[in-house]
Amino acid sequence: MTNDARRILRGWLLLLAFPFIALWTAMVWIPFQMLRKVVRWYRLPQHKRDAINVESRRKLKADWEQVEQVIKAELRAHRLMDTPENRVRINSAMQKRRG
């Protein structure tokens, strides 16, 4: 059997095996990973879970404060008051510049 024939045979076998691989991944691997993550989370001591939760909330709040600072800086740069209408105007202008 030549190398080309082996490659063709291997390609066909992979195509035939794909539905089984996809089914196994969807029905076994992904639920296993999710369950493992949940079990590991609940096996952590409560004080560690609380510390992780506090840290994630702190990061989220810091991110939102940074967004607020950027919007307020844009409003000041355009000499606009901090009103919902002006925030919409600034946000739409920022979206246009990004995309």
C-alpha cells in the first residue's frame, strides 16, 4: 500500500469516525468536565470559595469603574454634560471608531 493510499484510507476512517467522536464529546467529555469543575468547587473549603467570590466581584467592579472613567473622560473631552442622551451619543461614536 502506498503512502497516498494510506492517507486516503486514513481520511475516510476519520470521516467515518467523526460522528462517534462528536457524540462521545457531547455526551461524555463535556458533562464530565462540567461535573468535575462543580465537584472541585464544592470540595474547596468555604473560606477559599468566599475569597474567590470576593475577588471576582472586586475585579468586576473595577472593570465597570474603568468603563465609567473612560466614558466620563470622553464626555469631558467633548464638553458634554453627563446625561443618558450624551452617553448614548458617546457610546455610539466609540462603537463606530472600533468597527
